[in-house]
Amino acid sequence: MFTLLAASLFGCGRKNDESANGTDSGTKDELAGLQTEYSILKAELELAKTDSVYLVIDIPGKRFVLKQRGTVLWDQPVEELQSSDGRWLFGNEFTGGGSHFVRRVEDVHLYAFTEQSPDSVLKIVSETVRTTVDRMQRVVPERFDITWQDDLILEIVTEIKGRPESKFSNLMTSIRRNFQRQGRGARLVVGMDAKRSVTFYRVAVKGLPTLVIPG
């Protein structure tokens, strides 16, 4: 997989070189698209060089993917909910209009949950998040959010009805999130199957590298 990423990067870079030399008859939009594709491939190639798990948020594909060394560990389609600011806005804000594509998770907050459920994928990634599989299986989220720098928020909502770990903590986190934004950043809200969300919640730790494909 690492080799395929490198090959894709080389091919895309060669197309960009041809465009720069005037041999490509494509439009400016096509050239911009190639440059964006090249930047994304280059960014993922860097992530794939390490043993760390990383998250790919595919905005046009409406999918979240967990990868390690370019190999897919977990792949989940998501549905954007009406309370969201819009996935296209989120993608644009996250990438700074296409200037950078990778950020690291700053914070994760669990609002409500039910008791544990097994998830075999966690056995693969448990060493990465430095905890035991048993500990990682203690909760199934009802709702949680993930934040990145510049007031970027991803909120995950599942179909279950759980209990809050701390109503006070939830209130203070919501107030802080709203106060910090003040019209800045973007909030993407998506629905996800509860059992599938277990892996995503437990792997989405502070510092998790996140690559966004803005579309």
C-alpha cells in the first residue's frame, strides 16, 4: 500500500510538471484540481511512513477512514445532519482553502453513552492508543465531539439513548465550544451507527493525525 501511494504521488507530480511546462491543455480548474490531488497524496504519503493510525475525512465521499501505513483498518459512511454547518464549509475551513490538509486532534468529549460492546478492530489499534482492549470496550457512545485548532468541531451522533457521564461537564464543554467559536471555524455534525462508533471514539485520541479531503 505504501508503494501504491508513492506511485500515485509520482504520477500526479508528473502531471503537474507537464502542466507547468505548458504541455497539458487542461483548464485552470483542472490544473488546480491536480495540484490539490498532488498535495493530498503527498500529505498522506508522509502519514503512511509512520506506524501511527491516522484518520481520513473524505468530504465528497461522505466517509471516515482509519488507516495505518496506507492500509484501511476501518471505513464508515456517514450521514450529515441538519444541525451541521455543512461538510463543504468544514472541509474548506479545515484545509485553509487548500493550503494544508493535516491537523492533529486537540480534544475529545463524550456527552452520553451506554455500557460496553465488543469491537474486534480495536485489537489492531489498541497498542497505538496505549491502552488495553478491555478498557477500550467499556462504552458505546450516544454523542461525542472531536475538536481541532481554529474552532473546528466534528460531532458524532448515534441512534442509542445513553446516560451522561457528567451533566455539569457537558454543560461547561458546550458553553466553551460556543464561546470559542464566535462565528469562526466550522461544526460538522454526522450520524453514525452506534456499534461502529465504538472504534472511532476510542481511536480519536488527542494528537490523532487527521487528513481531510475537501472535495
